[in-house]
Amino acid sequence: MTLSTYLLYVAAVALLIATPGPTMLMCMTNA
């Protein structure tokens, strides 16, 4: 995985952690 892709992934994860709503929605969808 390239550095830019990794940084984009980390930014997306940080955004999901910062907002509990979408995080719970993703957990419900993936589980």
C-alpha cells in the first residue's frame, strides 16, 4: 500500500472515530 493511500485510510478512520454515528452504522453494516 502506498503512503498516500495509507494516509487517506488513516484520515478516514480518524473521521469515523471522531463521529460515533457513522462508526456505529459501519459496524452494524459490516457485522
